[in-house]
Amino acid sequence: MVNRDELTQATRWMIADHLAKERLLVLNDFSEEYVIKETFYMKYGKRMIDIIVSIVALLVTLPINLIIGVITFFDVGFPILFSQERVGKNGKVFRIIKFRNMRNTVDGSGELLPARKRVTKWGNFVRKTSLDELLNFICVLKGDMSIIGPRPLVPQYMSRYSRKHLLRYAVKPGLECPPRDFKSKIRTWNDQFDNDVWYVQHLCLKTDIKMVFNLIRFTLDRKNADVRSAVERGDFIGYSEDGRAISLREVPDEYIEKVMDETEGRGTAKEVEVAAS
């Protein structure tokens, strides 16, 4: 059985590349074309609301952010903030700023330990309460993000999306995109991406009002808060044979072993070629 926790990032990314080459072409061939037309609300109304809400939110949460900053310093040390690249509307890359909630603990080979082993008790608390999202109002004010929209993800995922799921980049990313149906739970990458695509296809003032109410209920619901704070879902790695977006934990052992064997074989062939020259 493959121990996924021991796989290096390079190996994980190689598995993702193999999945993309083998499955994306087929998925896209059976995917319909999607066209999103920008309405007045999408272009102007939503932005006006974002500016007003983000200014008020930043002023109101300033004392809270100062307290979080002090606690973070004593929890994980300096620096208390981290900056990371994320992908926004139409694939534009921007940077988000958050309070740190993980230690930079590495293993014997210098690789960062899995997230669940690095997140602190305080980190789990701020994740459950969404306090780690407060600084993102800065990105909303700047225009990189919106209040409601698909959550911004890392650039490394861009080459892995199907045509359907790339639709999530037709709008600005948001602080949160809660479930359109409160009874449903967003627990997998596939749940999240399908919910994002539904939002983009139905974006209007009425939808945003509905999603704000869902967001409040989603945040206050304890079960959803526990899911929000979980760090075991892992990276989005690609698609299963039946077209579901999956993490590394959902990739069969046989497939991982096959990729590793192929990689090892190519490495051996390259060594022989270099030695012969």
C-alpha cells in the first residue's frame, strides 16, 4: 500500500500531470461549451457592493485583527503573516495575505510535513470561525476578490481543470461560495467545483442575496465549521475515470505505483544515456 504522506511534492505533481494527459482530453470532448455573458450587475453592481462592504468590514474588524496578530505571534512566531499566489478572474494571478496558522515543520529530507501535522490548536480555531479570512477584505477592496464567489486556489491547479470547472474563473473569486442548497455539504473537490460552476451560471443580485444568507447559516453550523477547518482533504490532483475531481487520497495505489515505476524507468534510461556519452 502506498504511503501518500511520504510522497514528495515533485512526485505528487507528476501524478497530477499524468492524470491531466490521460483524462482531460476525454473529459473535454464530452463537455458542452459554456458561455457567460456579463450583466450590468456582474460588471458594476457587484463591485459597488464589494467596495462598501469591504471598507466597513475592515474598519469594524481592525481591533479583532490586532488581537489575532498578537496571539499568532505567540502561537507560531514571526512572521505572523504569509502571502501566497492565487488565481483570480480570467486566470489573473494575485496575492492573498493571511495570518499564519501552521508551523513550518519539515521532515528529515527538508520537505514540509503534511498540513494536518503543522496546523496549531489556535490555527484550527481560526479556521473553524473563519477568522483567518478577515484580511481578505483587503483583496476585495483592491478588486482582486469579491464577497461571494469561488474560493481562490493556487496556480499549480490551472493545468488540471476540465473545461467545465475552468468556468469558475469567469468571475472574481470570493471569500466563500457556500452551498446553494443548505442541506448539501461541500466535502470534496468535486462538490466544491460543481457548486462554483452553478454559482457562475446563475450569478445575479438574487443569487448573491441567497448565498449571503446561506453563508451565515453555513458559518454558524457546527458540522460545516468542522469541515471548513479540516486540512486532510489534500491537494486537487485531477479526475477519476468517471470524471470526478479528486485528491491524491482518491487515486488508486496501482496508478501511483505505475507512475512511479515509469518515472524511475525514465530516470534509469537517462543515467545510462549520460554515462554512454
